[in-house]
Amino acid sequence: MDQISSLSELIAEQKASSYIEIPGVVSRTFGQSTISTTLPMSKLFAIYEVDLEVQRSIVPQNLSKMMDYIMLYLDHGQGIYFPGIILSARGAGEYDEDARVYRLQAIEKLYVVDGQHRLAAFRRLMETLQSAMARAKDRREYDRMEEISAKLSKLYAFPMSTMIYLDINARQERQLFSDINKLPRKIGGNLAVLREQRRFYHVLASRLAEEAPVMKRIPVDMFTERGKGPEYLFSYHLLIEIMVGLFEGRLKSAARNNGYYFDDKEVDEHLKLASFYFEKLLKHLPDPEKGELCWSENLQIALAMFFHDEVTKTGTFNKYALEYVVKILPHIQWDAIYSGDEKDRLPRRSRIMKAYQFVKDFYEEHHLFLIRDTDGYEEEQSKEDVG
């Protein structure tokens, strides 16, 4: 018996019940035969398979983030963008040069080289919507069925750029997967967050740096990949951290409201408050310079978190409370926060929290004696209450 080298040869003499046709032109990529095309997700669902000897396990956190991202498109019509999927034929299918079509038997599959999480996110959402459709049908919720059907149609029709390697083996797939995911240097620092102009605090920080007159006195480095240039006081990434601290009282890693869906009015309101905050800092702190400890990265995040606690005690951000509390700043002995080499030795989070607790304790102990000019605050507070 002749040796069978592919599934296509095994079923070549059988009459196919159906074919899946993929339009595209064969070319050479890195010395290998490839087909580049764009496929709707409905067709990709039918042709891909995952080989766990090539792919790593699904990371639930990454999958959840991608599903949230896709829901921006399904729920709100926002544009979403993905890098292309890379598949390997492993000898499956036949290419028709005259028709410029690659044909697969219904039983044949292409194996994922790169894009496993993207495909899994689309498939998981498809299954979730299908389950929701079945429940809506059982309950005769016809409006809900129509809504889910529209989302499924958008999901199935979503176009995905796809490259198919026709003649590489499993070993080459593993090498290609490793090269794609490990060799390119990932961007970091400012550029990593600057490119993500969908999240709330990223948009807020960008507008603050570009539009707020007060930020002309606090230079923000928007484009240096790591750290910041010598002429800048803040990095763009630090500005985002300060915004999270000011409006949530949290470190950025624990931010709750840094989501994708918000309206312009919400950004405008926070932009005014952030500008007001930095105006008060400039009024009560020394001139912003790199040598001033109070303008350092850790202290600025700690101050933002401290002021959040004091100005949101009524449930909302109280500008007049901020005007009062900020008057404690000229009285703080910044050099007393860290002892010895703590400023350099402690982990970053510990330095921030130590500074936060120092300022908080100092305020609670001394503000009644040090902040005597309260008339303006009480007058403005009464105006706000009447309003």
C-alpha cells in the first residue's frame, strides 16, 4: 500500500459532500508557501483546530479582556482591531490556481499557529450568545431574541485577516509560534499606555496634558518609551496614576473605573476637577522641580490618594473641601517621610503607602492648629449647600 502523507490523499478518491472555499493567492513568506486572505468569523469557526503541543494554555485574564473588547463592537458599535490569525494546513486542502481558491473538505482542519486567544474569545462569545438566545426563546422574549440575533450576525460577519502556511510541519509551527511571541521587543512605559486611547483615565490624561493651561507649568513626557526625558517632570504613565489616585483613592493596578465605555461629559467634568487640583498644588507647593521631593513620583501618587480620601467624604468630589485641605501642604516636612535609605530601598508600593500614611497622620494631628483661615471654606461650603 502506498504511504499516505495527508488527510487530503486519504479522502481524495471519495466524493466530497461539501467544500469550504477560501479565496486567496499563493505567495512565498520566509521561504514557505502561504495564502493571505480575509475571512468572516463564521468561516474561521468551521476550519480551525488547536494543537495543545504547539499552543500554550488559555490565560483566563487575557480571554476576559478580549471578550470585553469585542463587546464594545457588539454593544456600542465601536471599531475594534486585531492582528491577523496565522494557521497551518499540515497538508490539508488543495489549491485551485485557475480559480485562485483554496478548498478544504468539511472534515479537514487548519491548526492555529498564532491567534488562539482571539479565536477563543470570539467562540466563547458566540456560545454565550447562543445560550442567551435559547433562554430568550423558551421565555418567548421576542425583542430580546431579535437583539441577540443582531449581535450574533455581527459576530459571524466580523472580518479577520488570516495567513495560512501550506507546507510547514508541527516542529516548524512551534518555532514560528515562539518567534512571533518572544522575539519582537514589546513596547513599554509611556508608549504602552499612550497607544490605548480607549480607557477612561488614558483619555483623561491625554486631554489634561494637551488642553489644560495649568499643565504648561508641569511638563509631561508623552512619548518617551521608558521613564521620561530630562526636561520633563511627569511621565504620561505617572499622570494616569495620579488621576486614578485622585478620583478613586487607589493605585492604578486596582482602578475600577478605567473602562472602555463612557461619555464625553464625564471626561469633561473630571478634566475640570483635575485642572483645579493641579492649580491648588502649584499654589501651595514649591515650584515644580525635579529636586523637590514633594513633586517626586511616589509623593505625587500618595498626595492624590490622600486628597481623594478627604474631599470625597460626602460621597462626591468636593472642590471647597480640597481648597481647605490643600492648605496643609506648606507645613509638611517632606524630608521626614523616609528615614535612612528608605526612599531608595523600599519597594515602590511601600514608598507610596508610607508617604500616604505620613501625610494622612500629619493632617489629622495638626490641621486644626495649622489651618486657621477657614472662613473662606465655610462660606463657599454654605453657598454650595444652598445651591
